[in-house]
Amino acid sequence: MDDPYPSLLLLADLLAVSPVYLVANTILFFVLLVLSALVSGSEVAFFSLDHEDVESIQEVSDERSKKIIALIENPQKLLSTILILNNMINISIVTLTTFFTWSVFGTDTSGIIIILFQTIGVTFAIVFIGEIIPKVYANSARVAFSRLTGSFIYYFSILLSPLSYMLMAMSNVIERRIERKGYSLSVDELHQALEITSLDTSNNERDILKGIVNFGTLSVKQVMKSRMDLTAVDLEMDFHELMDKINKSGYSRIPVYEDTIDHIKGILYIKDLLEHIEKDEHFQWQDLIRKGYFIPENKKLADLLKNFKNKRVHMAIVVDEYGGTSGLVTLEDLIEEIIGDINDEFDEVEEYLFKRLDDRTYLFEGKISLNDFCKKLELDIQLFDEVKGESESLGGLLLELNSNLPKNGTKIRFKNFEFTIMAVDTRKIKKVKVVMDEPLDKNIPDQAD
């Protein structure tokens, strides 16, 4: 039977097995193995860089750092370059060792030698030395590894650009095809899926899953503490007055304003005052004010959570379109949207916001947010989206439905709800009785959590 690869076998036969040849092949094998390790490790190093790592690299501002930043700014091309380069090196290793085996053992090498040397030996070297070891190291020393391989990967990203762009174009076509097939689910569909698949899940676990699903759809305005409930201190307040207000508030961070609440100057951290509590009323506590973090009302909670993490802050001042103070939101508010209310030993449970009178009747404060109202009654948070307008509180919703400020005893109907105004002043609705046409078959606590 004719040999299917006569040219390759002839080339292998012509290679003289000499010490120089053996040494040269061995050196080239280890060089390729090291290159494979560097390329494999760079994949983990570059794609595990966090915000702080990138900032530390930018601070150095040398040529190597600029190349690293340029690479991570185009992650799709970076990944394509690494994959192409890694495969080229690994193929070179296999090709080199194949010719080396033929040269040493002959072209009629038995299958057992090929299996032992090629399949087991070379595969082990590529996987263990070229993949596992560098990736483990790169994960723990990602900045150092990125600086080590940055220039190398950068030059090959330019050299392999034609192949990279071809690979990226193919992946984009596949991605668009998948998107057209419509694999995205609406929030309602996800809720239905949770109800179907969570039969063996506890109520608390199910609530957390629903909180995660809803989290990406909520805006800051829906969960913030409004300016009416905001605890803040005047910049002109003396130190004794300040300490008295802090003791009564119980908060660890308090906004500081000048003239009016619309002019927030910064945030006062109570821990910064601890070493000064013995000072007199003339102590210049204003020097301890930290810079505030301001965000718009329409910012999504998922984006805000990332900002909190990156900026290492726990509180943000919410401003309206005119720059006035609209409210305040904290990291705790965001976490509560997922896992439910968090109350420590210093928190006063806000029982006045919600009370259940019977299976169909509930009493609410008008200032309760629509988001909390829906959570208390376990309703879809989008139930009132069509009629609430710009309002985010129960009182605001009723003003939208009634078109003007109602009187005590006024009844307002919406779907299967009957709202009765129990208390109102000249500016806002203070207390509302809510009656549902059908009782909720849910375990709702008698008092607020």
C-alpha cells in the first residue's frame, strides 16, 4: 500500500540525527512551550484586571502601560489575537515533536511510541506547563503578568490583525443570528418561570430570585429616600448642635447643605468626628466634610451598584433635571431590593408605613414608595406604570388618578383596588386605606418587616 505522506516521510528521512539537531530541537521545543505559557497566562491576566488594577497601570504612564491600556480597550480583538497566537504555537509544538519522533525512531515508528511520546508526553507538557501553571500564576499576579506580556501581545495584535478581524466578523455574524432568534426573556416571563421552577424553593429564596430579576429594571427614583424624609445638617451649624442632631438621627453618614437642601456641599462621616467629640462649639467640623457623589433620578440600580463598588462609596445624592436635590440612596437600599429589608439593633422598624387590617384591607402612609407598596402586597412592580406618570409614591399615584388633591373620605378605584383617603393636609395625602376585591393568598405579615 502506498504511503499517504511520501513527501513528509522523505523529509524526515533526510534529516540527520546528530547532537546539534537534538539540542536545537530541544531548545526550540522549550522556547515554544514558554511562549505558549506566556500567551495562555496573558489571557487570564488581561481579562481579570479590575478597575483598581487599570488605574494603577495608567498611573505608571510608560510605553508598556499604554500598550496594555490599548489592548484592554478592544477586548474582542485582544481575545482573538491570544487565541490565534496560542493555537499557532501549540500546532508548531506538535509539528516539531512529530518530526523529532520520526528522526529519532524512524518513519516506521510503531503506534505505541507515538502514543507515549506524542499523545501523552507532548499533551501533558502543553496542558500542564503551557496552560495550568501560567494561568494559576497569572490569576494571582495579573498586573505583573500583564506588564510582562503586554508588549509581546501588542505587536502580535498588529501582525495578526487580518486574521483577528476575520475571526471577529464571523463571531459577530453568529451573535446577530442568535439575537434574531430571540433568546431574551421579559421580566414577566422570568417571573412566570420562577413560579413554575421554584416549587421546591422556600419563600425567602424565591423572593431573593425575584429581587434579582427586578433589580435590573428599577431606577434610583423608585427606591430612593425622598428629600422630605432626608436627614441633613446645615453648614453653619455649630459643633454642639451638630452632635445633638447626630445623636438623634442614628445615621453614620449625613449630607451637609448650605442655605437649602438643594445645595448639598458634601457628606459628613460620623466616624471622622469620634476623635473630636470633646471639642467645644467653635470646632470647625466643616473641614471633615467629604466630597459627595451625585447621580440622576433615572440611573439604573445595576449601574449604581457598579459605581458604588468602583468608587468605594455607600451613599449617593439624587438630583433632578434642574440640579436640585431629589433624594438619597444608599448601598443598603440597593441590597434590600434583592434580599429584603435589613434591620439592625439601631434601626426603628417603620410600622407606621404599613399595617394589615384583614385579608383584604390594608393601611398605608401616603409617602410609601410604589416599589415598597408592591413589595408589601407582593404585586408586580410594573402594575401602575401606565397611570403613575412621574410619581413614585402611593400618594403621588392617587393624585395622578384623581387629577387633584382629594378630601378625607374620597374613594378612588383602580382595577381591583379601592383607595380611601384617610388623612390629607393642604399639600399631600398622608394616610390611605387600601381594599382589594379579592384577598391575597399569600403569607403577609401583620406588621411591616
